[in-house]
Amino acid sequence: MKNKKILFFFLVCCQLLLAQKPTIKKANQLFANKAYIEAAKMYEVFKGKQQKEVLQNLGDCYYYNAQMQFAADNYGNLFFKYKDSIQPEYYFRYAHALKGIEDYERGDKIMGEYLKYSVDTKKFKEHLNNIVPHKYKVNQMTKSSVTGDFGISFFGEKVVFASLRNAQSPLYKWNEKPYLDLYEATVSKDGILENIKPFSEQINTKTHESNAVFTKDGKTMYFSRTNDKQVQVGEEKFASVKLYRAEWVNNEWTNVYELPFSSDQFSTQHPALSPDEKVLYFSSDRPESLGSFDIFYVDILEDGGYSEPQNLGDNINTKHREQFPFLTEEGTLYFASDGLQGLGGLDIFMARVYNNVFGKPINLGETINTGMDDFAYVLKPGEELGYFASNRKGTDNLYSFIREENERKFIVEGEVRDKITKDLLPGTSVTLYDMDNKLIGQLIVGENADYAFNTEPNTKYRIIADRDFYASKEEIFETKDDGRVRFTIELEIESYDDAEEIIVTKEDGLVYIQLENIYFDLNKWDIKEEAARTLDVLVAIMKKYPRMEIELGAHTDSRASDAYNLRLSHDRAGAALEYLVANGISRNRMRSKGYGERVPLIKCGDNCSEVEHSINRRCEFIILK
């Protein structure tokens, strides 16, 4: 009997050990259930094997919990081994993880590969310092940095915010921290939270509550609450976030109900009221979004109902995250985005309203934004102080700010488009000079292809747009008026193949200057008179477009040996280059290359006719930039 008990105990222990034994399958299940902390611990066991799925998911576990150093390390290993087969979203996350640890050089490189145009965060910061409306002095509102506070709003003389500080709450598997509840507090003159206590028991539940917003009379509130059940949507199982409304009646919050445009199938969160309280803004990843979370709005009808949600459109929203809207008394929209050009993570943006339409967003700059998530900006009516949240120290914390007007008077702004198609051209370099050729500012335009520079009154300037495979565009303007003036200059630039008939983009994707063929005497590479006339056309083109760079490629027919033909073609390409140099074209703008017989236009091998040999024996001029 004793032996049976020992055997039973041994079997139970074995089963427990087997149950606890990490496996990739168990880790994947935890990851699918968004238990990222526990999943990461299990993935770490298999990290040494460098499997693609392990590195992807492990990087995501850390990324979703703002542990950017660990995220960057694992994404870095992923890129080192599997870069050729990585999905685009990993470029995006890796770039943001690198910016989160202030490795902007590598972050910009990866983001540039994702966006397909150059990114320079250092210059972008300098540019923002010149154009942002305000500069900010910020101060953390609590001594502790681990309470997970965010989503603050004004509530009479108090504030209400979301926090993880309820130690009695069960742990949320995503981050193994308590579920969010709403708290109320007062704020000291120094911007510190005081008299903190839980908000109403009628509002706080066992699931997440956050981001409350109140009408001015304090009798109605809207807030976010996570669904108490998970549902299957496609291949993913999750609990959506919904918007709720509550009323203050007889000194308690009552009549709490879910807003009709919320759903189990997608999240609806972060409510914000318009100044007249007739429009409710919010963030949602509903099917009408451009990709992830977008900012939407509904009209609040007189009968208490709501209009159909409307997307604010691609002037504000991107295929990434736009969240945490806030409207000032003047109607200016503040929101957070990681899809617009920023410093890393979520950045805070503003968009002024013109004729009931929001203008292009402006990043608020490095005095408030960091490489981590900065979000949930609110401004006290009639004052230059407010609050926002940031995880710049690793967890969400609330910060107060005082803003001061940034000294700037004259601004030149606009956007860069293709002259023919009118398409925006992100990645274009825009440079501003004064008339003494002094550099005033330079910017590589972002996704919206827009630029803005500070200027001085009564001054003349040159503004130039440069882009590979495009003719440079220069405009001259002069500031004359006193006061704050905006000069809007739309820069339309023309591609080489639109500007010149002899320049064509071929099926191989390369841009060629199509000239008459250059002929050489047998076994010679001297530039004959007929060849010189052809090269003179090339000289004229390159003088017309001083930024153009080309490759001169020489090809032979297949007669003679491969080595001989390679050397002969090299000499012929070099002779053409030297002719251009002698005629005033900088050597730095050209390269010559001999291809020998290796790239024939007609693949006829040893059975070529004289005509076919002559077609293969050619010079080509390819535009490099």
C-alpha cells in the first residue's frame, strides 16, 4: 500500500513537471491569448534556437509591453537571420523599438526601408523646433512611476484618470498587472496628484475602465470599458473595448449603458466631446478604419440618439494608430499617432480647424514627445496648462505641462507633388536658402509630403525641391508683411521621363536616355565625329539637370573572347566618360562600366547576323538619380 502511494505521488509529480515543461506550442497558445508576459518567459527558453516564429513573437511580447530594449534585441536577431522573408509590419515595429531606445540612426534606416523613402529624425526634430506653436515644460504628477496612470480628464475642480493601482484587482494576462479602474483626484499648484481615491463603484467593475470625459455641467459622462467576455473574430479571440454613457442622478452615477455603435467585433474607445458637446469623437478599429485605430465621430442627436460613425479621413488617419482625441474650446484637435512622422511610438499631434475641416496635423515636437508613447493630451480651458500620459520611463505615467509660445512669425509651408499626376511625393528633399545662398533649413518630407519653415520679415528666399529621377524645382518668394504670415508654396516637380522625350522608363524599371548608338571602329575605342555629336546631346541634358547622375555602359558583340570583349567595352565606356568630362561634366556625376558580350539585346549566340551583332554592339546611358 505504501509503495502504491509513493508511485501515485511520483506520477502526480511527473504530470506536474510535464505540464510545466515549456514548449513552443504552449508559448504560441499564450501568445494567441495575449498573455504576453508569460509567453515571453516561455519563448526565452527557445530563443537560442533562433526560430523565426520565436523571434517574431518574443519581440512582439516585449513591444506590446513597451519593453523596447528587449524588443529591439529580438527584432534585431530576427532581421539578422530572416530579413528577406519578414513581413512589413516587423520593419515598422523594429524601427519604433529602436527609436524607443533612442537609436535613431538605425531606427531611421529601418523605417526608411519600410516607407521606401529616407527618414532623418535628427533633422525632423530641428525642423519642428522652428515651427511648433508651443514649447512645453513637463513634470511627472506622481512620485511613483509604477502605478500605470493615464487618460486624465477634467471633472469640475477635480481630475479623473485611469490607473493600475487597485492591488485587489485580478491580474490582466497581457501585462500581469491589475485591471484598470477610474480614480479621481485634485491637482496641486505644482501639478502633483493629491487626494487620490477610487471613482464611483457604479462605474468601476472587475474589467477595465478608462478614459472618462464629462459634460461641462458634470451630469453626463462617457467612458471606455472592456467587454467582460472574449469573442472569436477571424483567427483572433479577444475582448473588445466599448463606449458607455452614464448620468449623475441623486448624487450617484446611474443609467449606465453601452453606446449603440460599440461592438463585440471591434473596439470603440477614448471618447472626447466637441466644445458645444454636440459631437462625440472616439478611436476605433472598426471595419471602416484605414488599417488600425482611426479617429471617428458621431453627432449627438436631440432625441438622445447618435448618427452613424464617420471617419475623419486620411488627412488625420493613417493605416497605423490614431487614438486619444481631445478638442479645445477653439475646436483644435489634439490626438496621438504612430503612423504620422514622429519621434517614435505614439506622438502627440495637433490639427487646427479651417472652415469646419481639420488642417494637416503638426507634431508637437521634442519638448513633449519622446521615442516612446506620448498620448492623451488635454488642455485646461482658457489656460496654458494641461496634462498628458507617457510610458517614457517604461510604464504609463501622468505628466502636467505648462506651454509657452514658440517665437516664430513668418512661415513658408506647402507640399510636394508630381507635376503631371499630382501625386504626393514623400521622401523629397526641400531646402530653403536666403538670397546670399545661406542655408536656412532642409527637410525630407514625410508621408504627407508637406513642409514648413520659419522665415524672417522683409526677406527674399529661394526654396528648392530635389528628388531622384526628377528635375529640381526652385521658387523665389519674399516676405513683406508684418506679423505672423503664412506663405503657401506648392512645389510641383517633373520627372525626367515626363520632361524629356528621349528619357524613358523601360520594363526593367531603369530610366534610360535614348540616344543614337555610338559606333567604334573594330577593336578601337576612340570617340569618332558621329559619336561626339551623340555625346554632345548627353552633355546638354546633364547641364540642363545638374543633379542628374548616370552610368555609361558599353556592350560588344560576341566575337572574340569574353575577356577581350570585357576589356574593350570597359575602354569604350571610359572613353565616353572622358569626353563628357572634357566638355564640362563633373566626373563625380558619372560612372562607366564595360559589360563585354554578357548582356546582349538579341541572344543569338554564335549564330548572329551582322545586323544582330551591330545591335548588340552599343552604348547605353542609364540615369542613376
